[in-house]
Amino acid sequence: MNKIIYALVAAVVLASCAESYNIQGSSTVSSLDGSKLYLKTVKDQELKNLDSCDVVHGKFRFAGLLDTVRMASLFMDDESIMPIVVEKGEIEIRIDNTSQKVSGTPLNDKLYDFITLHNQLNNEMNELSHKQSQMLLEGEDEETINQQLTVEAAIIAQREDSLVTNFIVDNFDNVLGPGVFMMMTASYPYPVLTPQIEDIMSKASKKFKDDPYVKEYYRAANEIQARENGLVDDTGAQPAPPAAVTPALPELPKDSLHVPLTNLPQK
């Protein structure tokens, strides 16, 4: 009997020490009402369900115990809607016809300030196409237009590169650094080493380098590049083509850094 009592007391103490998350969500988007939502996170190099709930009259809620702060994504079926940091505190998700945002806790506030800036740069880049059409209608020389817009596009691309790099560097030692690195690399067909990635890794802390996703991505990217460069392995055998390398990386939503409302599935 005493052993049972001690076990119950220990369970209560452990539960009281564990942190918890509470996510309250609201939506005015009709395609979400009545749907089942999932919180998914990468664990052991796989995308796994962390929690789920139903959307009822535009309201939904996730809650549970938190063993560690996690970077996750909100999904409807197999469609990613938006990223979220599952951390201690009262987290609020708002989804309407003009925006998607997570707020209420420090890391989520920081993440969505960054996403807002990133989306603004995406909008500036997309606006160049409209600007080109306007300049053509006004009778300006097409070659001159293209030269001007190429310069403007390069400037925007550099600003975007700096924004992402600086954000990851500033957050090497919390979940946002590896999380945004994962979001950034999700658009690549296979792990590649870009100048931006090399720059990030040259500055990276040990904790960032040891993140499972970052570590596996960088290993796979280096292996693929070695094969592309025609390097031989230790046995002297001819290397296999890049397609033969199958890195153990999870399947992630494409264009993860940009979270426009068009990500929402339509019924």
C-alpha cells in the first residue's frame, strides 16, 4: 500500500513540475469550420502529430504537458497552414481573411515579427511584375525596364537573404534558429550548399550544429556536393550520382517561410 501511495505522490509531483501549453485559436475562414486540425513537429527525423483538435464555430484549442519547447506547424489534413512555437504560456492563433498570426509568448512574437518582415519582402518582389506592366503601358523601353527591375530584384533578394541569415544567427541557441533554417531549406528539391547556408554554418554555435535536422541536412548536402564534384570514396570507387543519396530528412511544406492565406485548403 505504501508503495502505491509513494508512486501516486511521485506522479503528482512530476506532473506539477511539468510545464504545459495552452493554445486558443479563432478563425473566420469558412473552410476551416468543422475541420480537424493537427499540431505536427519533427521528431526523430519524421513529421509526427503532437496534438489535434476540431474547429467548432470558428474556435479551436490545443492543450497538454510540455516536455520541451518545440517548433511545430498547424496542419489541416496534409496541408500546412502556419508555423507555431509550442512553449509555456497562453498562445493565441488568429486566422482571418487577411492574416494569420500566432502571439502571446516570447518566441511566437519574435517568429511572427520576422515572418511579417519576410512577407513584406515577398510582396515587394511580387510587385515588380506589376511595376513592369505599368512601365510598359507608359511606353518605356523594355530593355531599360528589365535592367532597372533586375537591379531592384537583386536588392530585395539581398535584403531577404540578410533578414533570414541574421534571424537564424540571432537565434542559434533556441528553437527558432533551427526551425527557420528548416523552413528555409524546405523549398530545395534535395539538400544543397548555398553561399547563404555556408555563411550560416561558418558562424553557427555548437548547439545549432548539433540540432538533428541541421546536422543531417549539412551532412547530406556535403555528401551530395562531393559526389557532384566527382570526388571518389575511400575505396576508390566511382561515386554515385546525387540522386543516389537519400538523406533522412522529413518531408516539409514548400515555401514554409511565406504564410499567405492561400495556404488554407478550400472545401
